[in-house]
Amino acid sequence: MEKKKSEVETMKEKGIASAMEKNSECRDRDCFIHGHLKTHGRFFDGTVTKKFLKRVAIEFEKTVYVRKYERYAKSRTKIHARLPKCIGEQIEVGDYVRVQECRPLSKLIHFAVIEKINGRKLKEEEK
Ligand SMILES: [Zn+2]
């Protein structure tokens, strides 16, 4: 799930540029583009399962090796991520988004949505 840093950084910059153009009125303090929030660390891609006013819950699957049975098992991970106002309008339940780690914003939230990457996941599922 984790991508190469250079690739991710350029994608993030592109996302920031497009968001800047679209929305210059964002007054969200915890927006990583217009506010003071800095994102760093791990990246994850997942499907939005629930949308709240200022956060989303995303879910993704990964395979984990179980040593006892020498086999791989599927495991699901759920992450709550901060949803900035300027990105929030575009995102609906079922969308495929990318989140990045940030400082803990609350008990649940220590990730922030940085990009909408809809479509790519759907194509993979069709195969
Ligand atoms: Zn913003």
C-alpha cells in the first residue's frame, strides 16, 4: 500500500495545485493546503465507508502472513481521517481516496485525506 516517496510527493503537489485553484476560500484550520496542518509519514489508499462533517472512515484490505499455518490471510483495516472542507465537497461514500499520517487531531483521527483517486480502484476490481 505504501508508494515510493517521490511519486507520492509529486502527486500530492499536483493535488494541492488543483485544490488551490478551485477553492481559495477554505478557512479550515486543519486543512493541509490552506491551514496549518502538516502531513508526513505513511500513506494508505482506501474506500470511504462513512462520511461525517469533518472526517471520513476509510477501509482497505491487506494480506498478512500467518506463520502458524504458513498461509496468507486477508485483514481489514479501518482508519478515520480528517476531511478538509475544500476536498470534502468532492468526496462521497464509496470513493477511493488517499490518506496520509498527521499529528493526532483527536482520539480517533491521526490521518488526513490528501487526494481523491477515484476510478483506479474500480478498474482493478473489474479484472
Ligand atoms: Zn483547504
